[in-house]
Amino acid sequence: MKKLLVVGLTLFLLASVVAIAQVEPVSMDLETALSYYQNDSFAIEYSDTGHAQLLGIIDAFKAALAVPADLDETNEDKVGAFAIDMSLKGIVNKLSQAYYTLGNVFVDPSENKDIYLKGKNWGLKSLRMNPGFAELEKSRFDSAVAAETDVAALYWTNSNWLRVAQKDVLKAVFAGVTKRTGAIMDRLLELDTSYLTGGIYRSYGAYYSGLPSMFGKDLGKALSFFCHVVDEPDYCLDEEKVPNADEYFENRSFFVEFYLMPKKQWEDAARILQSIIDDPIGDKFPFMNAYSHEHAQELLAEVQKHL
């Protein structure tokens, strides 16, 4: 009995240490924070050091925007009411992107909803800093989106919003979120399909894969978007390819996760995931490709259960 109590106490203390241990942000100025931004992405380490760097980048962006410490960034109205000079719109976009990156890569899915909410709210803030968008939105959100040209603001608003919607898909559908994100994605298709090496194709592919069956789930449509960013002639016909799509490993991992695995195409899924693992990370997207390396290994472990 005493031995069990000692073991239990030891486990409790270890859990407490883990709970207390937190990554502290690296202090940096805005110029340093911006130096980590390359090829429309953050060139940080995929490690605890990179986590700390990203937290420092977020702090530097917020300092540049003079965001008060007590501003509730999860509240859309409060973020919307906060005044920001138009010259800082690009920083707002990067803050939205940084929150998405933090939630996607470094925070457990059970704890990242508020992070995506912050990212979504800053994305909407950027869009509404455009007086034309704000005026058109009073009548129709889709009309405002159809006239918008800020690709980064649209992309990161949408990416964060879709992640929030994933937490309760049916609630998002009934709240009209999918109609609004669909409008944003349609506009991005018109504006720039090359952004983040086919990012809009990844987004739309995952979107149609993740919808509930009764509300538009369509793996055929998902495939039609993924075919723009993967070289798979057994699945794809003559879709125009985004140049150098294989350089951004998430194109292949999304194709596996949101099409091949739902279709139970296990052998092809394993082949493509192994191709990601085998490819060198390279120096163009070092952070996201390092993350994709690890994610591909996790997916491959699941796929191998079915081989």
C-alpha cells in the first residue's frame, strides 16, 4: 500500500512539473520578428526554441500595434473596436498568421480553440480596416469579400475560421460560417492560387472532406482541388499544377489525410507519406516542412495499421 502511495505521489509530482513547465517567449523587437518571415511563412525552428520564437514574434507584433494587455482577443467586437493605423495592416495580417501557426503546430488540439479565435478576429480586423470592405459588409458579407484584394487577410481569416469551425462543425454550418468561408475561398481562387504554394487548394480540399455528409461533404470535389498540388496521374487528369508544389510538403500530407485515408487507399497513402519522410526538408520552407515530416510519420503509423 505504501509503495502504491509513493508511486502515485511520484506521478502526481511529475505531472505537476509538466503542467508548470511553460515555454517562455523570446524577447525581440519588430525588426527581428519580421526577419523570421520568409516566403510568406515563418522561418523558425520546429522545436521548443521555435515555439518560444513564435511567442516572441506574436508579442513583438502586438507591441507594434500597441495592443493593450487587457484586450480580449477572443472577442470579435473588442478586437474590431480597437483602432489601428492603416499603415500597420500588414502586421495585423502576420499576427493572424502567427496565431494560426501557433495553434496548428505547437498547441494541443484540445487547447487551441481560443488561439484560432484570436487569429480569426485579427484577420477580420484587417479586412475591416479597408473602408470599402467595412461599408459593403453592412449589406452583404459575400459582396465585401468579392471586392477585397488583400490575399493574406482573406487567407488567414479563413484558415483560422475553419479551424474554429472544426471544433463544432454542425454549429458552424447552422451559424452560416461555411457560407462565409466558402465566399472567401472562392475569392482566393480568383486572386492568387499560388499563395503558400497552393494554399487555397489545400484549404478547399480539406473543407469538402471535413463537411458533414448531409451538408456537402464531397470527396470528389476535395480531389479536384488536391489535384492542383499533387502529381498523382492515377487520381488526377489534366488539372493545372501549382509550380513546385512538392516543395511544400503539406500539399501531399493534406492529400493523404483528407482524401486517401477517408477513401481507404492505404497503399498509396503509405507511399506518399514515405515520400514526404524521405525528402530533404530544404531551405525554402524549413519550419513547415520539418513539421510535415513529423506529421507524416504520425499519419503513416495510422495507415500501417490497415496494410
